[in-house]
Amino acid sequence: MRCQIDIDVRGRFGWRLVASNGRSLAVSATAHESHERCRAAFTAMCARHARAGGGVQHTAEGGGWVWFVWDGGGRPVATSARAYERHATCRASYERFRALLAALDPAGPELWGES
């Protein structure tokens, strides 16, 4: 498991949680002005996971399901890395991600590929 920070075409940063098999599990729901702010946002999300909300909803196009995690203020902080065809599969992915947040050590160098 590792967390990668990507830069978009507008020069803003977003994190992506990647499983050991290379599949993206979740991505940041917002873009950040700097690499440092993006990493801090991921760390804060992990630290506050117990107070976060979230759930499953239709994609904007209506052709599938995605999940979101919201911070305590109701702002989206994470979303599924892909759309799911079935609600139950999306819900299971959401629940696995929430359990994973509780177990992650965002300060660990191995998560960031620094070891």
C-alpha cells in the first residue's frame, strides 16, 4: 500500500491510495495548491476518520455508483477511484476503505515510498 501524490494539468495536487497490486483504491476529492498541503490533507483525513461521514451515490452521469468520504464540515475529502456497476459492490468498497483508514499510519515512510 502506498500513497502517491499526482499533479494535474492546472498544477494542483491530489493524492491517490494504491494497493500493492497497483490498483487505485481511492483518490482525493479536492485539489490542493502544493504537495505539502495535499499530504497534510491526507494525514488529517486519516487522523479524523472516526468523525468523517460518507456514503454511496450515483455517478454524475447516472451510469454507476461511487462513494465519498466527507470531513466533519461536510466537505468531500476522498472518493472511489472508479465507478461501480452495482450498489452493493460500491458499498463494500466504501466499507473496506473506511476500515483501512483506521489502520493506516500516515506518518509511516513506507506509505509514501520513502523507505
